[in-house]
Amino acid sequence: MSKRSLDVAAIAMLVLLCASWGGQQVAVKIALPDFPPFLQMGIRSAGAGLLVLCYCLATGRGKLFVRDGSLWPGLFSGLLFSSEFVLLYLGLQWTDASRTSLFLYTAPFFVALGATWLLPSERLRWPQWVGLGLSFCGTAIVMGVPRGATSPQAWLGDLMIIGAAVFWAATTLGIKATRLATAPPEKVLLYQLAMSAVIGLGAGMATGESVRGWNLAPVLALTYQTVWIAATTFLLWLRLLTLYPASTLQAGTSMSPLFGVAAAALILHEPVGPMFLLAVALVVSGLVLVNRRR
């Protein structure tokens, strides 16, 4: 049974996830010179899938061989998950990491809209919509948006990132509204990673992608994505989804752009706006409204 609002443990976990995901776009950008987008996605998903599979076999978790009616919803979830990352990896070739942090985290709005029809018990009330808007304004302010694009093709990358946000929202809603809601999180993640590994590696071979080098920074960035982001934080996220409302959780990911902008500034030397404290205040205030008890 889903809880109505986030408790202290869930909030702490969400902060950890957001801090990790905030640097994800930076890691993708660092790895791109040696690992092209499709190949990078496929390697990351295949490696993470093997790690999760080994974890399940060693601990007996996941009920991998139990028939529970999750196969077809799981494969569909994997297709949505793969589509998100195809657009994310391609979009990052055209737009910068900080703009990506803004557009990707429009996903809470799409989840809230979808929950209106698919998850009536998790429907947001008007104060929560206000909170969602405040959080988004905070993420926009911290990046100085609107800010000029760094390349003429940035608009194409921005559209791809918004598409990735739509697929992320669809993945979240699909998990909560189907039999995946009662399936073990490890099993759900393996569906997603297996599908994205096949699509990524297959698309990489079809488009003639190949590894361009084995320099230390790209290898470390890909390792970070594989071990921590895909194998660890995605599993923690799915466990949270089994316990808490999708709309509230997805709204909490509005914290990620704050970490993403900080990572982009520190590592990629991308410019940021001077109003960071105001942005943090707006994001936190918005999340308090979203998480208010009925």
C-alpha cells in the first residue's frame, strides 16, 4: 500500500538519488568522446544488468523465475526506458549539460498529468500543482534560464531532452499502473536494462559506432554510470516507487538540476546564474507544498 507522503527516510534517499542523477548528464558528456551515444547506452545497460543479475542470484531476491504476469508489462517498460535514454544520449550531443538538467526534469509535470487519469488516488491537488511550479521556477533560475544556446543545433537537443522527460514519466506511470507495481524492483529493473542493452548495442552496430579510445576520464565516467547510476540508484528508485506516490516522488527529482548545474559548473566549467540561494528556496518550498499531507 503506497504511503500518502514522503517520510524522513524517503526524503533522505531522494536527496541521495538527486545528487547522483544531477551529475549523470555530466558523466555522459565526459564519456562521449570515446563512447558514442548508442554504444555508451548499451554498454552501461549490459554491465548494470549483469551486476543486478549477479546480485539477485547471490541473494535470492527478485523472484526472477516466478511467473507473475509481469513479462509483457516489463518489456513495454523496458521499451519506454530505452526510448528515454536514446533521446537523452543523442540530445546531449547537441545541447549542454545544464540545459539538459532543466528540460529533463519537466518529467514531474508529465507524471502529474498522467496520474490524473491513470492513478486517481495519487492525483495532485491545487496547492501541490503550485508547489510543482515553484520547484520548476527554482531550477530555471539557478541556470539563468532563458540563456542563449551554445550551438545552432541546441534546439534539436532540447526537444530530444523534453522527449526523454516524457518517456521517463511514461515509464514511472507504467510501473505504477500495471502488474509491475507488485513485481520485485530487481525484476523490473532487469527488464529495463535488458531491453536498453539490446537496443543500444544493436543501434550502435547498425549505425557503425565503435569505441574511439580508452582514456581514463571517459572510462571512469562510463563506470560511474554503470555501477552507481544504472545498477544502484535505479534499483533504489524502483523500491521507492513501490512505497510512495509516483507524483510526489517524481516532483522530488526537481532537486536534481541543482546538483546537475553545480556538477556542470565544477567539472565542465559551464556558466551558472548568481541566484543559487533563491533557486534552492523555491525548490524546497515547492517540494514542501507537494508533500503536504491531506
